[in-house]
Amino acid sequence: MNENNNHNKNNKHLLNPFSFQYPAAPEYFADRTEQMSYFSKAIMNSARIRPPAPSNFMVLGDWGMGKTSLLYKMKEYVLGGMTDLSTFCFHFSLDPLSCKNWDVFCLNFLTQLRKSYEASSGLKEKLVKEISKWKISFSLSPVSIEKKTQDQKPSLLDNLEDLWNKHLVPSGVDICLLFLDDIHYFLQADQSDAYYTIRNTFQELARRQCNFSLIVSGPEMLHKAVVDLAEPFRRFFHPLYLEPFSLDGTREAIAKRIVAKKLDLKFSEEVITDIHKKSEGHPYFIMFIAYELTDLLSPERTVELTDFVESWPQIVSRLENTVFVNRLGEVPEKEREVLLKIALIEDKQVSPSMVKGVKGTTQLFARLETRGLLFKKERGLYELFHPLFKEYLSKVREKH
């Protein structure tokens, strides 16, 4: 199959249902049955038990594994699936700026909560009136000799307690779920004390009879990192690990989008199997491959294996230019040198001692793990984050 001018002409009316740039909307959600089953049972219990003893969850998965997609699905479930309970939800995506210190985080979090909360059907009108009465309170810091002005600091504990007792309980809310997405940014901002404060805050809220369930997300390395920095934070959560999709999950993820858009488009079983094999079940790569494959072909057809094989060189080229070029470009020279040397090693799992001619490989491996480019599989052994990335690194070596 040749990519030519007729490609765009024939393809311009095709609705492409696949998106790799955004988290999956709940209607497209696939796989993750075990995680959702565990979550739904625990939250149902948390909403009913008194005195409050809410369950908290840490969703852990590496880049592109669908952490935010799972949070969206959880939120949809508690807002619509728990029909006999009234719930209040707020999703907050962290970034480096909001994590630069605790006071900045609290102010941003509380300010956004007043604007962007969601609630079960039937509660919204009552809550709009109640939340409009909620005022974020501040405490004054002591005045030092060097600093004669007093800073106003919002207390997350006091404000959430006030929200629960004065506004959520009178509105009939059974449980409040707070979603903190990408909580690893506290680590990047060198604010590891925030993890202690979060744990202590929500533990105290439960002691004060406030029913807040906390759901956070981050890369898998976060769970390991907080062992040394804030072990009580880790023990405060049920960890939910996200692994690559099974073949059934890959099939479901592709089929759901086609069915939802009512398209006359079908991927043969051989194509789905090959997509799964090349992506290794990685949700981001599944969506990327499916999007590009659909983009390259004419609409209203069954995509056969020959179509996929012919399209693959163009698909992988786009993947490299869209993802791998940028990810490698963010890496300092020494770490880049290590990556290129790893690409020469035939073994899938590598250790720092296998990389010759570079000093400090143990530290460099640790940095690459933090960047999500290496995964630690067991003591002293690592893997590149995806085989397609290794193929790209090999091409980079050949060019230089």
C-alpha cells in the first residue's frame, strides 16, 4: 500500500475513533476488571460504615498505562453506579507548579474544589447552593524578626472538615471521593514531606467523623520511593497496579471505540493479535497504532493483516517522531550514552555492570528509572520501557 495524494482524498470523511493523546473516556474504558471490582466493593463499604473508616487507593502504573483513565472510570462509577448512595467527587491533576510547596498546593486544591466538583444525580442543585456558602479559611503564620508581615495559610484539614460538616452532610452526601492525579510531582519538587501531611490530614479527617476517600495516582516507582521517604503514606493506601492489557483487553479497547461511533470498520483477528504483539499490550501504543492504521486506510472496510504489514513502516516512523524523539531528547548526554549502549545488549534484562565504558552506571540507571525509560524488574536488573523504544535506539546508533 502506497501513501499518496489519494490517501488523504479517500480518507477525509473517515471518523477516526482512536485517540492516543487523551485518557480514555469511561465509555471506551477497557480491561482493568480486577481493579474496578476491588474498588467498587471497598467504596460501597466505605460509604456505609460508621464511624467512618474510608478506604484509600494508590493507582500505580508507568507512562501510558491508563492511570487517569482508571480514575475517570472510578469517578463515573461512584457518581452513577452506586444508585442508593449519594456521592461527592473532585478530580485534581497535579503539576510541578502546584507542588512547589504545601501552601500553594492547598490553595490551588481548595480553590478548584469550589468550582469543579461533581455529585450524584439529584444532589447538584442542593450542592450548588451549599457550596456557594463555603468560605475557604486561612490561618496566620507567626511574625518573625526578619519578616514583619504575616502570611495567610489555608488549612486543608480544617477546610475539608468544615466542608463536610456544614455543607456535605446537610446535603445528604454519604461519601466524598477526592482524586489526586500525578501525585509524584511532590517528589520532583523535593516536597516529600507533603506525603506525611496528606496521610496525617486524611487520617485525622476520619477520626473527626468526616468520610473522605482519597484516590491518588503515580508511576510504579512512587510506591518504592516513599518506602524510605514516607512509609506511613504508602501503608495508608490499597495499591492498584496497572499492567499491560491482555489480548482480550486489546481487542476490547479497539472494538469499544468502533462500536461507540457506529463505524463500518473492522479489524481482523490477525490484525488485533499483531497490534497486541507489537504494542505488548501497552494502552498508549495500542491507541497510537490503531489511530495511525485507521488514518492510513480508506474508510468502511475490514482491515486485514496485509494492510497492517504494509502500513507498519509508516506507523512506526510516526511513533518514533511523535514519542521517542522527544523522550530521548529530554535525556542528558551521559544517560543518553547509557541508553544507546543498552540497545546493543541482546538480553532483555540488563544490569549496570553490563554497560561498559561509562562511569557511575548505577546512578545513571536510577535516574533513567525516575524518567520512566528503564523499569527495575528485580534487584540489579532493568528493562527498557518498551521494545519499540529499543528498536528506535538501535536506529539512532546506526545513524551515528
